[in-house]
Amino acid sequence: MKTFYNTYAICAFAALGGALFGFDISSMSGVLGTNGYKNYFGNPAGYRQGGITASMPAGSLVGSLMSSFIADRLSRRTAIQIAALIWIIGSIFQTASNGVALLCFGRVVSGISIGIASAIVPVYQSEIAPKEIRGRVVSLQQWAITWGILIQYFIQYGASFVDGGPKDPNQGTSSFRIPWGIQMVPGFILGVGMFFFPYSPRWLASKDRWEEAVQVLARLHGGGDVNHPKVLAEYKEIEEALAFEREQAETSFGALAKPRIFKRVILGMSIQMWSQLCGMNIMMYYIVYIMEGANIADELLTSSIQYIINVVMTLPAILYLDRFGRRPALLIGSFLMMSWLFISGALQASYGEHYDDPDKHTSWRIVGHRSVSQGVVACSYLFVASFATTWGPTSWTYPSEIFPAKVRAKAVSLATASNWLWNCILAFGVPPLLWNINWKMYMIFGTFNGVAFIHMFLTAPETKGKTLEEMDEVFDRGIPAWRTSAVESRLDQLQRDIEKGDVKVNTGARGHHTEEVVVPKTN
């Protein structure tokens, strides 16, 4: 079978696992304003709608926790394929749903798939990519999410016009069954397509399949030459890191509990937590409700502009994250998102008024102040642009690169579980918040962003330009996070030493023996 080894192709295709998450977000947000959905499922609102929405992240929480066991035992590639199969099954249940119970069950199943994919895709990408572009290719996960949101939203938007249109009081079920059925297509493409891409070389090495590991490294980073200095240097780094971990004679769970690793686990979980508490997924799930409260134009069409901004503004982060750095992205993003939420909340507090309409999903609306409504919409768009260029890609990249090989899959699964736990809480809690506290919700999430800024300033060191095997040095050298900066990678010096002949690396017939030979330098 033909196997493709282009790093961008591998990581971009694997990112379809992220697109599944995006598809799910739009498959729900896009139907909220249609009468077909409201009529068939009993006009769900408040906690009822929150429960329907939250069923997906609840499943994702379970999927993310089980993902490491699949990925460590069967491989990262196989875990992604299993996620694709589960996604198809979940989509079938959603499409065939005859009530809220079966809809929630289907969303839970799909959520398990998304939980596995969201935890393992960044791990697979980070283990495939060279350090120079790791941030860029792992960011493709976030870009795929934004594309999934946009594509599915417009599929949903188009389907909303069948059976008389979204405002027809007798609209049928095709308006939501068509887009929910189409969700199976990317899952099928992902599951089949992964057969044409390699296993992670670091996973192969962890299973003592060294000959395969060095062959994959050679094809990824050395044009097929197993004696390429960069390949030999990376091979040696992987071998030494695995040897050190095995000398510790610890289980992966035991290693997670050690203080030097545990603080990274807390950091990874915190980054994923703040990526939810910043308020972005509220903008994605319930943007229709937010636009409804702003009382401007067609809420379905106005919401679609936000999804386009999300796609377009993620691209600069992909191009410049490895140059700009992870730490500045986190700090600048938190500050900007805090600012837009406070401004939006202040506008609504000053010019909004109570609006008690049981057929609506918000009890606070801006009436007679079109410029203020436009300001609220503009802040929403600027908030999304700020997230897309900063926290969106960085929140997936950073946790996937900071852990040692022995615990990487398990630690990232815990970080991703934190994402889905808070996603579930917010998906369930936001509809009643929009009804009960209105503009104060913006102030709460703005404050979360302020706290995230302080937290990241104190605890998140810069990781750009370092190999996965060098993260121990980044986190254990005792330098405060705010004083860290990108320095030359040890891998670059090792590669130069190999090129000059000062260090020789012998992969050997058995593939797991390395020897260093220091060659006397001649004048």
C-alpha cells in the first residue's frame, strides 16, 4: 500500500479529526433557529437545550480519558481510525433520532469519537513533525475545527430552507436530518485515508520497533537517507530519552504523579480549561442566541460571518506561531478577549432592557440603539478574531509538546479531558445564564480571561524551537516562566557534530544501539 511521508500532508489529513469537532458545533448551532428542530424536539430551551448540547462534550470527556489506552497499545494512527468509526455510528443515531433521548445518545457516541480524536491527533502531529514547524502543523488541528464549523454551518444553513424554510411553522425534519447525515462523510474519509500514512516514529520506538522507526524518520526528515545527520540526531535524542525513562522503572501513571511531571499536567489541563472559560465555545454554540439579543439583521446569516472570521484569522497563527512563540500568543490573546467581553457587557448593561418573551432564548435585548447593537456584534467578531490568532491553535499545540514520551498520550488525554469537562459544564449552563443574568455573563468570562493572563504569565515558559525530548530541560532548569526565551536546540548542535564527524551514531542491525565516538579534530 502506498504510504505518504510529506509532513504537511500527514498532519493536515490527520487534522480531519479536529474537523469532526467543528462539524458537531455547527450541527447544533445551525438548527437552533429553525422551526423544524423546535417543533420535532418540543421547542427545547434552558436546561433542556443545555442538556442536548452538553451530551456531546460529556461523551468527549469519556473519549479523551480512554484515548491514551488505545493510542499507547494500538498506535496513534489506529486510535484516530477508531475515532472515525465511532463518529459514523454516532452520526447514524443522530440522523435517525426520534426524540431527545436518542438525539442525546447519538451525540454522546459522537462525543466519544471527538474526545479520542482531539486528544490523539495533536500527539500524532507533534510526534511526526520536526521542531521547526511543530507549532504550525499542530495548529492545523484548530484550523480544521474552524473549517468544520464553517462548512457544516453552511450545509445546515442551506438545509434550513427545505420544507418551507426556517420560519415555516410546519417545517419538516429534513432541515436537520440532511446535515446530520452528511456528517458521516468526513468520518469515512478520515478512517480510510489514515491507512496511507505512517505510524508515529516515537510510538514505534516505544515498542522497540527501531528499524521501522528509523525508516519513518528517514522518510520524514531525511529524504529516505537513514544516515542523514538530522535523522541520526533525532534518532539519538529519542533513544536516549526512552532509555532514561526506562531506567526510572516507573509506570506511566507513577511518572504522572511525580512533581516535575505533575506541574506540567496541571499546566496542560489549565490551558485547556482556560480555552473554554475564555468564552469562545459560547460564541460557537450559542451565537444565534447572542445575535438574537443584539437584535440586528438575520441571526443565522449574521452568525455565519463569525465562522468565516474564525477560519480566516486562524491562518496567521498557523504561519507565524513557530516564529512568534507560544507564550506571547497566550498572553496577548487573554488580554484582547478580556477587553472585548468587558466592552460588550458594558454596552449591553448601559443600553439593553429586559425583554420577557417565552419564545425567545434571551431576556435582555437592545432595542432602538442600532449603533450599540452593531458595537456588540463587532465585539463578538473581534473576540473570535483574537481567539483564532492566539489561544485557538496554541491551546492544542502547547499541551501536545510538553510531556515526555512515556506519559505523553496519558497526559494529553488528561489535558483534553479538562477541555471537555468545562465544555460540558458551559454547554449545559450557558442557556439559563443568558436568560437569568444576561449581560453579567460577559463580565464573568471577561474576568476569567484576566485570571488566565496572570496564570500564563507566571507558569507558561516558551517552548518554540525545542524538540519533544528537550522539554525536561525547558521545565526543570529552574528559570521563572517570564524569564524564558527561545534558545538554540540541542538537536541543532548534535546535528552539526554528526556532520563534522565529532559524533557517530550507529543504528545497528538491531536498531536500538547507539554509540558515540569523539573524533580528534585536526588543525
